[in-house]
Amino acid sequence: MKKLLQIAFFFIIFISCYAQKNISINFSIENKESLNKYLNENNVTIEENDLFSIKSFNSFAHLNNDDKLQVPEILFFNSKGFLVKNRFNDNECSQVINEIEKIDSLKFNKNITINDWLKHISPLNNDITENGSIYIIINWAKFIDKFNEQSFEWYKELKNQDSNLKVNCILLNLDIQEKWNLTEKQKKALNIE
């Protein structure tokens, strides 16, 4: 039985590694106008101050190395700035959104704070203004278009909440940004022509 489990484990790893080698991401350089156009074309209504992007190539690399560039992904931070749980499934995310006022009663991770994110992201329209007591980050990206629908649905659910709790909602775009002024070496590393 143990030998059978080892063989099964080997094949699972082999298949997953093989599948990952066949995945290619086609990055393109984006800016505020191209992102707003994409959102308009996909009928996504957003509040202007909610649209954020990654600050720089170095921040992109840092977040990528920490496995933080996933779509769809929603991150909840409680009123003390700590990440609430690390991963939720889709149903749990909707439940947390619907019961957002209970966010401070959920388990949290003291090792990850909203400040860990804020130093690597920036607003596309205005300066960051702290309007609420909690933060929610929702990731999306043009380069993986087929997964954005869930992210936009979470954003819509969040904006439709009738809550007394003030929420800072960050719709975080993970695409490569024109404002990074990439070097030729960086473009080559990202396979951008």
C-alpha cells in the first residue's frame, strides 16, 4: 500500500509539473486608460478611487516570489490591519462579504498586515486615502482574462453591501504597468517585445 501511494504521489507531481511547463502568460504593458477601457468593455462599474496597480517591477517581483499574484483572489484585513485567514473558497468569500461586520471575529494572521501590501501598490487615480477601518484587496489581471469574472463579482457584492462598517476596497490590477519604465532586460525577462 505504501509503495502504491508513493507511485501515485510521483505521478501527481509529474503531471502537475508537466502542466505548468505548458502554461505561458502573454504580458502586455498597460496603463490607466487601457485598464479603464477593459473595465468599461466588460461592463464593470467601479469607484475611481478603488482602482490600484502594483507600484514597480521590483514590487511585482516581490509579490510574485511571495505567491501573492493570484486571480481570482480576495484578501480581507481586519480593523487591526491583520490578514483574516489566508485562503477562502468562493462560497466562504461571499459569506464573509455578506457578513462583513463580523470580520473582526474571524481568525487572522499576525504575520501579514495591510501595510505589507500598501508599500507595493499604488492608486491609479488618486492618492491613498484611508476612509475605512478595514481593507479588502481583490486581484484581477488582463493577462488572465478568463478568471476576472469572479473578482468582479466579489467587487460588485462588496459594493452592494448595506453596512455601517467603513471599508477600503482595493481592486488591484496585476498587469505590467507603463509607469514602471521597464528596462530592455526586464522586458526580456517578462517576454515582452
